[in-house]
Amino acid sequence: MASQPAWMNSLFTYTGSSSFSEFLGVHAPNLLPRNESLAVPVGDEIPHATTIVAATCAGGVVMAGDRRATSGNIISQRDIEKVFRTDDYSCMGIAGTASTGLELARLYRVELEHYEKTEGRSLSTEGKAHRLATMIRGNLPMAMQGLVVVPLFAAYDPSRDSGRIFSYDVGGGPYEQQEFHSIGSGSIFARGSLKKLYREGASPQDTVLTCLHALYDAADDDSATGGPDVMRKIWPVVAVITADGFRRLPDEEVAEYVESMLAGRKTAPEGPTAPLR
Amino acid sequence: MSIPFGGYASPEQIMRDRAEYARKGIARGRSVVVMQYADGILFVAPNPSKALHKISEIYDRIGFAAVGRYNEFESLRLAGIRYADINGYTFNRNDVTGRGLANLYAQHLGMIFTESIKSFEVEIVVAEVGDSPEDDQIYRITFDGSVFDEQGMAVIGGQSDAVAGRLKERYSEGLPLPRALDAALSALTEPGGERPPATQLEVAVLDRGREHRKFLRLTGPRLEKLLEAAKESQEGARQPAGEQPGEASAGQAQAGQAPDTAPPTAPEGDIDTGSGE
């Protein structure tokens, strides 16, 4: 009995809120993402995840992320996944330090689920967005040392029957974004592309294509963002959230989208153009 | 210093009194049925309250059902969720098992039974759905911390023996969902009594075919449709029950002991006494 973890004694007696991370903070702080200061700031040595794009569509929202992680000028992983399902109606993408981001996504998923199970209802979309902001703020000391992680949160809001997008900075947030948004090193190029190709109220299928074009444009101009890898068959991660719930598109489906996009790019390498007038 | 009771009470007497007290409390309510069906595990509880649940999700593959005092089993439920979430977060999601949870409850209930003045007036079921019906597990845990590894079905609370008798007549392996629900409702309804309507029922399943989280609460139109299907399957289900006159008459005899009016204050027949038999 002496070797059992301290939290075992608190399982039956804890009377705090329905927040999982608060429970960890009180009874098992060692399980929370690291929050100590580093002797030397870490920089490029730690793998960084790059571009994520999200855009609303008719009755939902689409999020897509490329598959590259970089450490300085090295590509440290070609097939990393940076878009995560967080519950039935939401997902998050991460940019910045990959390890911290993965851990954050894992904790956030449990956080949403824990609330849902204990309270018997899901958090409101705003509630979910605020909760993520607090968790990002908690990482601020690490961010100052170079372990920056910034998420992008997208959710289907049943009370509005539409998709919503929230962005963050290292200090927290959330900042609700209209129509579309992107984060990460290639985000400026992706956003430029989205600006021209985004159509309000487009079908989820069209919006998926828009997002893939935006990622392609980001990969075109940003060395840290990976384009679709036709040789190795590594495609971007694409998630569509509608009233039917979260759905990650299977690789074969993404491959079809990518191939139709690449076919168009063969004749027009800069991609589709927006009408001038 | 005050001595409230002058006489000597033997440890056996104390334990017997506690067990008697707990059993009376548990028998006061309505029964809850947990049983296997073709695609997973079905939970059925007559429960007029929409807010105070007797059935709940604990983790991806694990469900929970309880009878007795609400505040007591609610604290067990919350502890189970904390236990499962913290283990799944520390290790991996499939490292959370029904067996581990059943052991945790057994430990806690056993400790309370021996050490507290009042034992918990609860009986709970922890059910875990596996990849195939052979991997399904149903554990019944009584107020004194005894764990029973049930095969196929478990009935807790109320006149559990009579209900279990009626359920056994209709239960067989691999029933489709409507048939299983019909069997559970027939068992929960006294012979000649009227079945509770959808608004008075709490129904949930652990569906092996679902992605991520297997637990699904059936409410509203979905439940009504299922009840309709269950009613239609009734004729089909009656047939095999009629072929076994011996068992059927035994069930009726048992039901005959208990009149259709108010439930008795204590169950008749053999029930676990808490003394390990």
C-alpha cells in the first residue's frame, strides 16, 4: 500500500470542480505538462510542427495540417500528425514545439471528456475554447524559454448549427476568427491563399480542396511546411466536423483530393486564380 | 466520554446488522439490468429522473450501473471516472480495464464495510465491452466489497432474484438489441404489470461497433423507435420461453411470492450476507 501513488487516496474524497487538469494540479502535479524553467533556452533543437489551416463550410468546419516537423534546418519527421480529435464536435491543430503540443492535446482531450462524463453534458463551445486558453497560458513560462506551442481550435457549435474557429497566442486567448484562419510558420502564405480561394457557405468538399490548396501554397514558400508526398503517399491530415460529428478523412479520400489538385497545378503551378472583377 | 450502548455485541452480530441494514436499503429501489447482446452490453434501468442517472460512462469501453443511495454511488462513479482518466492519461487509453476498476471499488467498499459505522447502501455493476463477445466482462460488486464475475447478465437492486429469474427465461447468447431490450423490460416488469414508457426508462449500450467511446445513451426518438422494435419482437421472443414450461413456472412461482404492490423492505431468499458465505 505504501507504494501506491498519492492520488489513489484522493479518488473518493476529491470535491473540487469537474476539471481534470485541476485535479491533477492538486493531487498529481507531476503528471501535468512540465512547468519548470530551463537553465538554457532551447531553440531549434526540439522538433517544431508547422502549418495548420481551418475554414468554415456550410454546416461545419474543416481543419487540415501538413505532416512535417523540423529541427532547425533538418526535417525531423515526415509523417507527424498535428490535427487531433478532441471530442465528437471539436478538434485542435498545433504549431510550435511538437512534444509540448502532443502532450497538451492529450491532456485537453481528457479534460473535455472528464467534464462530459462527470457532469453528464458537453461543455459549451465557448467553454471549450476558454479552457484551452487557460491551459496555453499555463505554458507561458516554458514558451518564454523557447518551448512555444500555439493551438488552433475548431468546433461545430450545435446551438448555432455552424462551425467556429478560435486562435490563441502564447499568453492564451481565445480569439474567435471568422471564416478562416491559419497558424504556424507557413501561415502567412496559407492565409493569403485562403483569402483568395475561400467561398462563404461552400460545401465541405469544396472547403477541403480550398484548405489543401492553402497548405500547398504554404509548402511552396515556407521550407518548414511539407507538401503532399506523392512518392511516399503521405497526405495532409484533414478533419471535417459537421452535425454528424468529427470525421477524419481516410487517406484514400485525401489522396483523391490531392491528385485532383496536383492535376490542376500541372497546368497552373500557382493554383487557381480568384476573379479580378 | 459516553458509551451509547452498554451491552456486548459480537463482531459477527455487528457485521450481520450492517449487512442487513445495507441489504434493506438496496432492496428498496427498482432493479437495474445489465446484459450482453449481439453487439455489446445493454443497460436498462427504470428511472423517472432525467438528471440523476443510475447508468453512466466511465471510460472508452467501460460502463457503470448502480442502485441504492444516490449520493453514495455518485461518489463511487466520480472516483471511477477519475481513476480511469488518470490511468489512461498516465499510460495509454487501452491500459484502463474493467477489472482494475472493479478491484478499486471492491477495495473501497470492503474498507467502508468493515471500518465505518454505516456501510454503503449500494450495489454496482462495472461492465467492459471487448472486441468480441467472449471478451465482454460484467462485474457485480456488492456493498461489502465482494466481486462477482457475472456471465452474460446481472441484476442488481430491488427484487433482484425475481427479476433475474424472469431474465434467465428470456436470455440467450447473441440476442439482437430489440430482443435483448424486450427481455430486460419483461424481466423488470412484474407479470401482468405495465411496461414503463420511454420517459420512465434509462437505457444505454456499450456498442462494440462504435469508434472511440463505445458508450451511448439511448434517449428520445431513438429510444422510442427501439421500444417499438422491442414490442414487435415480443411475439417471437415469447415462443422459446413457452417451450420451457419448467423454468417459466418457476419464474411465476417466484413472482407469486411478491405481490404486485409495494416492493418488500428486504429481499427474500439467499443473498450475499457479506460474510463470504
